[in-house]
Amino acid sequence: MKTLLVATTLALAAAANVYAASPAGPATQAAASQKLVLIDVRTAEEFADGHLQGAQLLPLDSIAQTIAARVPAKDTPIQLYCRSGRRSALALETLKAMGYTRLQNLGGLEDASRSSQRPIVR
């Protein structure tokens, strides 16, 4: 009986993964429109010295004024980083207050590179 329960659970999990991976259906289209946005909140000079591959520069001092043009959907997953994690924490609080819901602070550049498995572009 236990073997049957395990087999059934595995079959259901496999079926769920097949559906999620199939290109058809509104769930897949919605997921595709929710592509992760990686934001560097440091200065332009710091960004030029090295940033994560694929990151967009939105400095902390202007993020509140510029985020809507770059990320209009407030449920888009957003990852933030800076030099040490302090500015990205402040940016996260700013975006949260503006109604953004899927936010993650990756901390400083080196930590962000490790956790996101993205190289630093210099």
C-alpha cells in the first residue's frame, strides 16, 4: 500500500511538471511575462566598474521615479543588489511601499553573484 501511495504521488508530481513545462496554456504565458528583473541600485560609476550579467542600472536615488517605466507590472519578480546590501535594502523598502510584491535583496555584488550564479561583467 505504501508503495502504491509513493508511486501515485510521483506520477502526479511528474504530470504537474509536464503541464507547467508545456508551451500551451495561459499559465505558461503568464509565467513568461513575469520574467525576473535584476536591478543594480549603485551609481553609474560603480556599475561601469563591474556589474552582474543581465543587470539593469536603476540607482537608489532615482529608483522611485524610474521603476514604473522599466517594470510596470508590480508582481514582476525583482532582485536587487548594491555594494554591501544597504542600498538594495532601502530600494526594496521603497519598491514595497510603491506596491511591488515580489522583491528580493541579494545583498552586495559578490554575494549577489554567488547566489544568482551570474558572473560579474567588468
